Amino acid sequence: MGNGKRPLKRVGQLAKATGLTVRTLHYYEEIGLLPPSERSDVGHRLYTGEDVERLYRICLLRRVGVALADIARALDDPAWGLRPAMAAHLRELDRRIDAAGRLRGKLMQLLDTPAADRPASADDLITIMEEMIMLEGNVQRRISVLVCADIQEEFDFLVRVFGLGPGEVTRSEDGTAQHGEIQAGDGVIWLHPESPEFGLASPRSASAATAMMVIMVDDVDAHYRHAKEQGAAIRYEPVDQPYGYREYSALDAEGTLWSFMKPLD
């Protein structure tokens, strides 16, 4: 399945063929995900069949939500095989095609029936919505969760410093914050208390963070200025990244690293 080490494409050709940007391919090389196997006599990157196979694996992993930091480990998994991965990819495509076919058939059936003869019933609409869910998959909503040593302090910080939308704070009988909700664009963030039982500790308590938050904003520089004025611990100032975003990073009250970014024009 691949063309061994025979050079296939230069970086611009590979970018055009795959729909990725040259900048993305350069970044994949920079972080060690996809270094080109060969170079031309004048130094041009040359991608082989094995490189294309690796890029296919990267794209599959990105599609299912694996973070770039974890993809390298997944790529080195000796149990991974190209044909099984393609077979799984094909099964998912078949599932979506079947769901789309059923949805199309139901819509055509209803449209072919004169409205006066048989208007769409509630059962018809429920069937359509069920087929839409099958087409889109079973995932209905994503919720990010931050583990906090002090939920109220974190809540106040995220609203005041990062400008996120305040939601509800649930309290125990003694007034201690037990759960908090923060609005962040099209998503919601839950603030969860530490729980030794489940191994949940805040970055503040653990003196380390194993995850980070990324938020898209309209104006990175304006957001940075506000956060800095409010006393945020800035890790790096706004910068244009090679992977196509302008971003800056700062720590929140618990020590979680946040990146605020916007795609470059």
C-alpha cells in the first residue's frame, strides 16, 4: 500500500492534494509529526508514500479529536495498521451514507405527498430527527471540566480576567461553591471540586497541569491587554504561530494554561 521511499510530492503539491496548508505541513515537521523522508538536491522537501500514509493517520486521529501532543504516541503504536484503520474509516463512511440515504428517502416521501392529502405528522418529524442524529453521530454536546481547589475564586477570575460569561454557581448548605458553570463562546465549562476518590486534583494542588484550554476570540491583542491589566500571569505575549493562528497564553487562578487565539488571515 504505499510507494516505499520513492519521492512523491513537494510540500506545496502535498498541501494542494490534501487540502492542508503548507504552514500546517511545516508545523507538523517542526514538532516531529511528519518530517519529510527526503530532500531534493536544492533542499526541497520530498514526501514519500510512507510519509503520505503517516499523514493519513494524522488526519484520522485529528478527526476523532486526538490532541497533537498525543498523536505522536499513537503513531508509534506497533498495533496500528493501515488496512484496519482504512476499514474502520470505511465502516464509518458507510454508516453515514446509510443514514443519509434513509433521511433523504423520508424527506422525498413527504415532499412527494401533497400537503393537503397528508401533512407531515409529529411521528414523521420525529423519524426525521432520529435520522439526523444517526447521521451526525451519537455525540450531542461537549462540556469541558476544570478541577478546582477553590471554585469561587476560579469562577471570579475567569469572568473578571478572561472575560468569560458567568453562569450558575451551586453551593452547599454552608455556602461553599460545589459546582460552577462558565460560558465560553459556543461551549460551556464546568468547575468541579477536587476529588481524591477519583484522582482529581487542580493544577494548584498537583503543581502540574495535564491539560490546557484553548479559546477563540475576535481580537487576540485586545484580549491580551485586558487580561494583563487584570493581573493575569502571562506565559507569552501575542505571536503569529507557524500553524496559522495568532495567540497568547496565560495561567488562570488554579494554574491551568489557557491559549487565546484567532486564525491568521
